[in-house]
Amino acid sequence: MVDYHAANNQLSAGGVQTYMEQENDWDRDLLLDPAWEKQQRKTFTAWCNSHLRKAGTQIENIEEDFRDGLKLMLLLEVISGERLAKPERGKMRVHKINNVNKALDFIASKGVKLVSIGAEEIVDGNAKMTLGMIWTIILRFAIQDISVEETSAKEGLLLWCQRKTAPYKNVNVQNFHISWKDGLAFNALIHRHRPDLIDYDSLRKDDPVTNLNNAFEVAEKHLDIPKMLDAEDIVNTARPDEKAIMTYVSSFYHAFSGAQKAETAANRICKVLAVNQENEQMMEDYEKLASDLLEWIRRTIPWLENRTQEKTVNDMQAKQEDFRDYRTVHKPPKVQEKCQLEISFNTLQTKLRLSNRPAFMPSEGRMVSDINGAWHTLEGAEKGYEEWILSEIRRLERLEHLAEKFHQKAAIHESWTDGKEAMLTQKDYETSTLSEVKALLRKHEAFESDLAAHQDRVEQIAAIAQELNELDYYDSASVNARCQKICDQWDVLGALTLSRKESLERTEKQLESIDELYLEYAKRAAPFNNWMEGAMEDLQDMFIVHNIEEIQGLITAHEQFKSTLSEANKEREAIQAIQAEVQKIAQSNGIKLSGANPYTTITPESIDNKWEKAMAMVPLRDNALQEELNKQNSNDTLRATFATQANAVGAYIQAKMEEIGRISIEMNGTLEDQLTSLRDYQKTIMSYMPEINKLEGYHQLIQEALIFDNQYTSYTMEHLRVGWEQLLTTIARTINEVENQILTRDAKGISQEQLYEYRASFNHFDKDHSGALMAEEFKACLISLGYDVENDKGDSEFARIMGIVDPNGSGAVTFQAFIDFMSKETTDTDTADQVIASFKILAADKNFITAEELRRELPPDQAEYCIARMAPYTGPDGVPGALDYMSFSTALYGESDL
């Protein structure tokens, strides 16, 4: 039978005073139901006799046999193990009332409130009051001490029944009345603890009388549980009496209390193993996420470090578009993964500390610091790659402009040199008259003047070719070949010019007359013609600018050129006047001109034609410069738009960074309130994302317009992106810190007031609001909390504490480390010794345990987890298949390797 003495002696008077107040509120009205009254009479009578027989007596009629108080006092002595006051042996009513009062006083001394139950009613044989009193005794001495997973009494007994019957089909225990009518629940309880007594699979749900009789008979015969009810009493009642069922079921609970201890031990082991399995899964998830992120960084960095040059601006702009996709599509998810990795690492370390496990050390190269280092390398390569793309676009743009200019000048020069070698090698002066020779000499002098004027163009062509080579132009070979051909031809023309001049000068002595006017015309027409060609070349020259100042400079130069046109036109008219004077002299002297001016090929018509062409190019140049000015004005507006948005975003990010710094220090309310506030604050921050996207849009327009500088703001898109990422990471880390504090509070049982006290003490000594205490600040904080760390002995104690809160010797103590230390000082956790003791219970006090015992007592997955990790037992008392649970338990807490 059940021994209630130990449980009863552990209850203090103050602790039981409010014991099961709902159950004490006994429903006496329902007792008037004849069926329920019958069930209670039978159950309570059997329960009382199960204890009275220890004293060699019993009762037949529950309301009659307790009237004199003698057997009532005897019942209380048996179930409590205590001696009551000496009963009175008289037969008078007063003696009976005194005996019953002694029994009721003893019940009240155990903290039980007896509502409306008096000694006179018991002495008078009041059945309702007598049954109520017995139910109160049953609650106090048979049900109150039942406890399952922090639930007690009725709830604990119901949870115990549900746990034990959960694996059985057709059993669903939800209460203490109709859930027991078919008898399967009683049979399941017996079969769960003594499967040798019940053939459960042979039972049928539609035969409740057989099921109930089978369970009651087996319990009475093999478990020493008296039969308290008849099967018909339960089956023939719509709703069996709850108190009768609870009394009967409590007898089963106490009969199997030894098995309950084993279940408690199994639950402790399950809890420890569940924590270990969860931590191992988090470690595997961290390793995989870290490996994937590092692999992505490893693949991405070579792409960012690739400096293969392209041949055209369009090709480089394609690379720029790929880089923009990387920044906006591929990188943001990796930023989130990196942030999640840090959060997972911090959460895992917190859980390991809370479960008294060793800190997690990731595989080599996968530490958070390693990932941060790789990320820093990635961002360095990213910044260099973007700068290189922009510089390459500038370089290629410059190259294309220079190549176009080179080919344009080369074409003009080649057009001018066409036929010059043939002219310089002809021997026309050998058959010419003296005047013709003089004319040829003067013509040659004009050619020399023209040749000297073209020297500057040849030098420009060579300089452009040299610059193209220095800028690594992809088609430098063809440029060099063309430039070399022009230079070689120029050297030949120089040599031929010198040779012809020498020949003409030898003949010049024989020539006497020369047409001075033709000569003057030629001398003035040649440079003017060359000036016009230069002006036309300048008017057609391509230009590239990047800001308003540059285009305004070109416009100013063009206006200066136009201001010289008046003087140039006077020179043209003067040259044309020379030709008119020749015609006048010839007409006045009857001279028949032979044709063209012998000293030059430049005719008045060609001068006028070139002048008209040059004048037609002036307005075209005006329009081109104006269009470029409009473009630069538009670019400047785009700069200002971007700068306005960038300055607003930059100020917002800076303000929020400062604000989150204050919030993390000044947060009030419960941790859950703080967490809710932080998450709401995070949503507020994320609501600003459209402004960031708007700025990205402006930045894209800036890049598409090839704008490379912005004097209106000091912010760059890269700076703002990094600031935004840092802001999101900071708020995520702050939320994670509060979540970890909640984990610490819940796991360690720290009250909200203690957390407030710890936070207030920490913030008081954190003078610089850095979120960490230096050694002296931490020492002052400990002194304020009552720690003796000031004298010589205190120095060694302080060194010990610093070794706990600052194992890396950084000299600073974070708030999380401070909380962990204080929680360890004020709370208790599972230890290796406790787990070993639990395994010892499951092993029936043996120094080893078998796989069969583990599978019987633990859930399947955790049983297999233990079997796979436990080493074979090598002690002398071992049996085949014995497993060493002691080394396994110590390994769970980091004291040895599995």
C-alpha cells in the first residue's frame, strides 16, 4: 500500500493553507445524485478500509462507523504516521463530539480548510457531510503530493494519466469521468507499468464491463489496490463521479510511484539531450552557412579583381551594368546572410552558456572574425573595381576622341601631300624662261612657307599617336604604321624641297624679271589660306567636356575666334585687291596674261569658296556648343537633385545611428516591451527604404550621364550604402542582444527586477556609454553589488572573476558577459553529476546501462542518440552490450571528449 508519511511531513503549514482551493470547494449539491452518492460511498469506504486494515479493523457503513470519532482518529493516524490526542472512551454524545473535533482539528492543522463541516453533523450521521470530510482527507493525503512537470494535484494526476496512456489506441484521457467509462484507460495504466498482467490487444472498446472488471481484478490481485467500484456503477451512469474516479486513479499512481521516479530521471535526460541535439544542429547550420558565404566571397573576389581591359566604352559600360546588378541583386542577400550568421553565432553561444556547455568553436577559417575579414577584403576589391571601371571609361572615352582626331588630321595631311612628291621632282625649270624660272623660284618659296606651316600639323599627329600609345590604345599598331608613313613622307618632302630650291637658285641668276604682284599675292594668300584651313579644322574639331566650366571655356574661345573674323575679312579683301590690281595693270598696258598665278595655286575663287564654307561652319559650331551647354546644365541639375537626396539620407542615417546608441542604453520597461519597441523601431527604419531606392535611382542616372564628380555633396553612394548596411546591422544586433537577455532570464530564472538592477548598475559605471566596462569600472560595479574585491584577498577574487567575464583578456566586460556572470552567481543549472544520477536511476543503480533500457525509458530519437555516442562499458561488473553513461554525461558538459 501507499506510504503518505514522507510527503505529508514535507508540507509546511503556510504552504498548504491554500491547497487546492477549487477542490476544497466541495460540490455538495451534486452529492444528492443517488448514482454519484452510491459510487462515492463504495469508493471512499474501500479507500478507508485499505488503510484501516493496517490497524486490524475496517468499516461497514461510512456514515455510521465514523460517528463516535474513534475509527476516524485511527484512520488519520494510519495515513499520516502521527499520533493524535488520546480519544475519549465514553458513549455519551459529548464524548463522540470531542473525538470528532480532535480529528477535524488535526485535519485543519495540515492546512486544510473545512467549509461547513462540523463535528455535530458527523456524530449525527449526516451522509453528505461525512462523504465531504472523507473527500477532503483523500485530497490532502492521497492527491496533493502528486507533481508532474511543475503541475500538481488534480492537474498533475491528469497529466500523468495522459502521459502514461498516450501510446495506447482508443484511449484519450481528458477528465476524471467519461474518459474512464470504457475501462481501457485503467487497463492501459496497468499494461504500461506491468505488461505481463494485461493482454491489452485482446480488449474491445465496445465491452466496457469486461474491460473494467479485468482492470479492477488485476489491480486487487497483483497490485494490492482494493476494488473501490463495480463496473456496472460506472457503465450505467451517464457521467461517473469525478471524485470516485480520482480516488481510484490516485491509488494506481501511488502503486506505480517507483516507475514515476524512473520517468522523472528519463525526462531530465531527455531535456539535456534535447538541448545538446538542438545546439549540434545550430552548429551544423552555422558551419554550412559560413562555408557557403565564404565560398561565394571566394568566387566573387577574383571577378572584382579582374582588370582585363576592353576596347570600347560600350564594352566597359556593359561591365558597369554587371557590377550594378551585383550591388543591387546579388550582394544584398549575402549581407542578410552575414548578419544572420552573426546573430546565429551569438544565440548559439548564449544557449551554450545557459545550458552550462563549452563555448562553440567553429572550424578553422569559419570564425565570425574570419568571415568579417573576408568580407572586408571583398568590399576592398569591390571599391577598387568600381573605381577601375570609371577610370577605364574615362580612358576609353579619351582614346576614342584622340583616335578620331588622329585620323581626321592624318586624312587632312595626306590630302595636302597628295601629288607633292611629283611636283617637287619635275624638271620644268630646264625649259623655262628667266621670268618663268623666277616664278618657279618664288612659287617654291611659297611652297616652303606652306610646308613650314604644315610642320605643326605633322607634330600634332605624332603627339596624338604617342598619347594613344601611352594610353594603351588597342589599335596602336595601325596608328603607329600610319604615323610612321606620314613622318617618312614628310622627311622625303623636306629633302625634295631642299633639292629643288638648290636647282632653282642656280638658275635664278639668269632670270631678271618677276611679277611682284603675283609674288605678293602668293605670299599673302598662302598663310591666309592656311589660316582658313586651320579655322575650318577647328570649327569641325570634336570636343568632350564634363562640366559647365569646360564648355563655357570652349564657348569663350569660340567667341574670341568670331571676334577675329572682321580682321580676317579685311585681309581677304586686301588679297583680292592685289589680284584686281594685276588685272588693272595688264589691261592698262595691253599685257596678255598666260593664265594662273605662277607663284601659287591658290586662286581668288578658292579663297572665296573656303571663306564661305568657314562662315557657314560658324553657326553650326554655335549650335553644337549650345547643345553641350544645355546638356551640362541638365547634368548640374542632376547633381543637385542627387546631392539633396544624399544629404537627407546621410543625415537620417547619422541621426538614427546616434539614436539607436542612446536607445540601447536608455531602454525601459520589460525585456519583452524593449524587444517589441526595438522591432517597431526596426520597422520604422525599414520604412525609409523607398528613400534609399530613390537615391539609387538618382545614382543610376548620374552614372548613365557619365557624371564623375559632384561639388554639391560630400556623400558618395558607396558611403551611404555602407552606412545604411551598418544601421540595419546595428538594430539587428541590438534586438539580438535583448533576445539573448530574455533567453538568459528565462533559462536562469532571473527576475525582471534583477535585470533592471544589473542594467542600472552597468549603465551607472559605463561613463562613456561604450556598452562595455573597463577593468576598474567593472571592479567598482562589483563593489557596489556587495563583492569584496578591494584588499589583497579581493585582488585574487577579482582576477578570478575577470577570468570568467573576460576569458580573452581584452580588458573590457560586455553587458552580456556581466549578465551571464550574475546569473551564474544567483541561479543553478543542470550539472554532469545530476545527469549521471538520472542515468543511474534508469539503470537500476548499475554502473552501466543497456541499449534495451535506454529504448524503454527514452523517446526513440534520443535513445538512439545516446546509444550512438556512449562508449562500451569496460568495468568488471559489465555485461555484453553494456554502455558507459558516466563518461557520456561528463562529455555533455565539456569535461572530456565523446
